[in-house]
Amino acid sequence: MNKKPKGLPYLSVAGITAVLYILSSCDCFIRSNSDGRLLSDSDSIPTDTAHYTSCETKGNLVIYTPYYTDIDLVCGTMPRRTDKNVIFCAEAAFTGELLKVFKHSNILGDHVCKGIRYKGTGCKRNTGAFVYYNGNWKFLYRDYSRYFDVAAQNGGMGFGQELMIHNGQRVRTIRKDSNKNEFRALCEKDGKLCIIDSKGVSCFGEFIQALLNVGVREAIYLDMGPGWNYSWWRDQNGHTHEIHKRRIPYTTNWITFYK
């Protein structure tokens, strides 16, 4: 005869099954956050893989979406692919002269990096700007200088460039629609920031319309052209991928997303 172990309640097979079912259906009782708060099924447990860049193709567009915690404008030296805190970087503002020695004044337009505002060289194409501070971003059209001061006061970043789409509407651009190149823009789409490239050479007007077709609400140009378009991103597995292979020694500034 099997005897019931002393000190332990007897459970039938049906009872054990019921207990296991209760535990599996009440997962919030057996998981807790690092601060001791119980997690519900709707909570996510943060991991290092939560911060990376995704890449997808839609028609003639390639869309890079960084899942980041911070953004800065890095000036002077491009972030290295060995820096595991960086998940995306690409040239942002235009550069003036082909200088091998970096000068902030050689960046076209005033700009803010690491909370400091710098004076750049004027540029007629800079009809707009992008600023980021305190976890929030703004795409600005025309009168944007004062926002650089606000970004600097809050330890943020910002740069001027050619605005293409604002509040879901195309804005006037100096570049002609017929101009052909491989284009790139920093965009707001579905409430998220993303970088969108044309897939190969495109007409400028067609690129803007393609952005509108996929629901882009804001778009500001990012510097391109052979060598200027060299950039890279980090996937969910931590691997880095180059976008355009050619590098030149004259690039000056990069919008950089950090995990």
C-alpha cells in the first residue's frame, strides 16, 4: 500500500492538473519586474534586443526604423561600427568645402550637438530643421532658429536641411522634381521616426510622392551622393550592415540613434 508522505497534502491527478492550469493562466503572479512590480501579460520584459534597427522594402523605398533610446548629431568623426550603443547613423546636414580638417563652420546651417549650438554656413536649401530633446522630436518649417536654442538648453540636438513634407503635405523645395539621384529622408511615419531611402536612382518629385503614398507625415532631406551616402545600421542580432560601401574623408556630421 502506498502511504501518503508526512507533512504534504494529498493531491489527486485531477487536483495537480487544476493547480498547473491556474499557475499557467496567472502568469502575472510568477513574473516580476526588476523593481519588484508584478507584470501582467501586457507588459514586456526589456532586453538588449529591444533596441535595434529594422529594415523593410515597400515598392521603390527601403525603410529603416530604429528602436532607440536617444538621438544625437555627431560631428567631426563618424561613429564606429564597433560602438555597440549605436544602432543607426547617416550623414545629416550638407557640408560646404572638401576639407580634411573638421570645422563646425563647414556644416551648412546652424546645428546643435550634445546640447551645444554651433554656427554653420548659410544655405538656401535649408528650408526646415529637425530637433530632438527630452525624448521628443520636431520637424520645423522656415522659422526654426529659436528651436535650436531650446534644444541646446535641454541637452538635445538639431540640424537644418531641405524640408520635403510637413504635416502630411508636400512643401515647396528648391531642388527640381526632375533631379535624379539616390535619395534619403528622415521621416515621421505611423508616429515613429524612420529613415527612408529610394531603392536605386529616382526622380526627386517621384521620391517625395512615394513617401506620401506610404503615409509619411514629415520628411526632411539627409545628405546623399557618392561617399556622402555611406551609412550603417545594426540589426536585432547585433550585426551591422553598411548602406553604400564607398567612404570619403570629407563628411562632417551624422544623425545617430543610440540603443
